[in-house]
Amino acid sequence: MIVFKKIEDLNKHLFRLKEAGKTIGFVPTMGALHEGHISLIKLAQSHSDYTVCSIFVNPTQFNDENDFKKYPNRIDQDIHLLASQKTDILFLPSVNEMYPNGTSHLKSYQLGYLENLLEGVSRPGHYQGVCLIVDRLLSIIDPDFLFLGQKDFQQIMVIKKMIALKEHRTEVIIAPTQRDPNGLANSSRNLRLSEKEKQLATGIFKSLTFIKDNFKKRTVSELIKNAGDILIKNHFHPIDYISIADAKTLQPITIDHDNNPDGVIALIAAYMGDVRLIDNMLL
Ligand code: AMP
């Protein structure tokens, strides 16, 4: 694995690969890598000649200073893990390399209603930061394929919108959410949970599974109430949102037992202690 810290060096290397007609798959991450990230790397390897992974804890996407400060950093372990997976290239830039003009006075993206629901409401400015960094990374790497996890379902929609706005040529490929055997979705933030909290945190998966199993049997408001009760029983507090929504628009569904051809998705965000966790499930 070759590690690049400078855009210029990475560009030179990628230029040679592209000139030789090689395809590039790209997996952006914020590090503290887990099985979810590794599944993206494997998917990228199966689709492309060369795989680039980036690790960059992007300051502009954190609306909560404390969340940014406490974001796990395990760079030595991450490098070792990526190398053991035979990742071709790791891009590991500094904040200065990615934001040479600082992080104030940044451009913004017309994301429309996507910023006005769910994560957009709970984390103001978050998706502008996500777009800034992914736009910049795509401009640098110009990959054939971009690999994203279903775990961040709304983020996929936001990034697709940015890609359309900026006319990047990259094709987005989605990987399913990887989970612990007990259902807890793999997340870098799980490192901040105690063993007891990790056990309780399976409550999100239990709530989502409950909604899925009972979707045809109960009303939407009953499902949301029951899912909330499961979260409360598992010590989640506060609950940010429980939404049962159209999978294409993320607008909450209003019809009970909806047979929506675009699919229906349940999405949850809630706090376990001071750790904010999100997850979703297609119904
Ligand atoms: P992050 O490092 O959390 O910014 O995530 C980097 C990428 O990994 C994003 O595309 C995430 O959606 C994806 N990802 C995070 N957790 C999982 C998971 N449990 N399963 C699959 N992909 C994931």
C-alpha cells in the first residue's frame, strides 16, 4: 500500500494509472476503521483495478465541537488494517492540505429539502461540510466509482445530489450495512461506548426490526410509539428522530401499511450517553 499525504504526489501517481487505462474505486472514510469500512474496500476491489481509501476527519462536517474532539483516532491500526486488506492507496491529508484557505468563507451547495429533514435538521451545516469534503476529494481523485454505506442513507442522497450539481463523472455504488452479530451497526463511534452501552445500543436494531416485522400489522403512529418505547427501555436518551419514510424522498409516509413502489425505510437517530448513533432499515 502506498500512503500519500500530499495532493500533488497522489495526482502524479493516479495520472499514471489512468493513462494506463486503469479504473479507480474510491472509499472515503474518517478512520477508526471497522468491518463496515472493510466491506466497502472489498466491494471497491471487486469493481475496480485500483482502490483508493482516504482517512480524513473532516472538521467542517461537525456541528458539535465536542463530537469532533472526541472522534476516535486509531491511525496506526487503520494503516495496518488497510495494508492487510491489500488496499492499493491510502490518502491521508492534513486539514491544511484539504482546506488551504482555511475553513471560514466556504462555498455552499443547493441541497434543497434534503437539508430540512432528519440529519439535516438535527445537525445544521453537517451536509454542507460533507459535500465540501467529498466534492474536493472527487475533484482530486476523479474516481470511476465511489463506494458509500447504506448506514448513512441520507448522506448517499446528499452526495448523489452534489455529484449531479457539480457534474462529477463518478458512479456511486452502495454497500449494505455491516453489523455485529447482535445487530448493532458497526460505527467508529461505538468505540466510545462501554460494553454495557454497546449491549443497550442494540436497541436501535431491535426498534428497526420491530417496525419491519409489524409494518403490515400496525399503524405508522403505533409503530413509531412502539419503537420509541424499545429505545427508552434500552436507555436511549434523547431520541432525535424515528421516521418511517419514502425511501426515495425521505418524506414521512402517512398511509398505514403503505405499498409504496419506491420502498419504505425506517430511520432512527438517538443518544446512548453522549454518543449519537444512527441506523436505518428498508422495510
Ligand atoms: P465514516 O468513516 O463513518 O465517515 O464512514 C465512511 C463510509 O463507511 C461511509 O460511506 C459510511 O456510510 C460507511 N459505513 C459506516 N458504517 C458502516 C457500516 N456499518 N456498514 C457499511 N458501511 C458503513
